Amino acid sequence: MVFPGRRALLRNVLPGIVLPGLLYLVASRFVPTIWALGVASSVPILDSAWRVVRGRSVSAVGLSVICLTAVSVGLAVWLRSPMFILAKGAVVSALVGGAFAVSALMRRPLTRTLALHLSTDGHEDRRRLAERWHHPKALDVFCTLSIAWGAWLLLTACQQVTLILTVSPGLVMTLEPVVHGAGVAVGVVASVAYVRRRQRANPELALLPVRSR
């Protein structure tokens, strides 16, 4: 089976790293700061609109992020405080980190769900991976990853709050996606290293699909 993990990961993560800062830099030339921050925060909405145009459904997580974005921008404009927009990233990191930890405790790890969606866009390939990854030992691996990601995202939320309190709003909007993306990259590398070690000990898990020759 072909495994386009890197392409899928870049396609899903890269726009969220590059676009917010770029949109802010462009918008800030024409509109007040608070409106420029609102434009920069619209990336999740643009992503969901693009998915709809392509005939793909928007996930429940995507809808939740859109709602949170709309609320944060609305409160920021209404109360004239950019803090509501700037704090959205930290709130999302904290909520998602908590969700990862809870999913591990419930033995329904979100890491497995995300791995399925990021590994391939093909429904048949995704179904085969889901069947393979229901193995009890594979479940243990994904639960461990969920706990680790939960802790890592909670630390990320603390870092985001520190950034908000120490630098200007424009710099936050420019730097936060890059710093967050670097944190995600570190987490992904550590996760893959852990999975490879477990797979060497238990080859039957086949947690890392290989490219077809």
C-alpha cells in the first residue's frame, strides 16, 4: 500500500503555519489591527470552505474550530480587545490536549483517529488501516501517544500564553503558527521514533505502512 503520510501531513498542517502571518501582514496595511487579526484568524474557515468546494465533508473538529474562531473574533470586535483572538490558539491547544488525555483513558485514542485521516485520503486504504490498528497492542501504542500528545499540547498552551503576554499582537500572529508548527514537528518526530521502536519489537503491528515498490 502506498503511504502518502508526509504529503498529507504537509497539506493539512502547512497552510495553518504560513497563512495566518501572511494574511495579517497584508491586511494590516489596509485595516486596523483588530480587523487584521480577524482576517488572519479566518484560516480554519477558508480551509473548511475549500473542503466544501471540493465536495468533501467538514469534520466535527473542524466545525468546532470554526465556531470558536467566530466567537473569538466576534468578542474581540465587540469588546475591542485583541486578546480574545490571540488567546484562541492557547484555548484550542489546552482543549485538544485535554481531549487527547481523556481519549486515552477511555481507550479510544484520538491519535489513532488522526493517524487514519492524515495517513491517506483513500477510503479503502483508511478502512484497511482501521482494521489493522484495532489490534490490542496497537491500541496500547496509540493510547500512550495520546497521553504524550495531551501533555505536550498543554505545555504548548502555556508557551502560547507566555507569548501573548510578552510580545505585540502582530508578532504573536506571525510567530505563534511557526512556533506551534515547530512543536508539532517535534511531536511527530518523537511519535514516529516511538512507533518504530514498538514496531521493531512487535513486527506484526505494522503501524508504519511502507511505500509500494
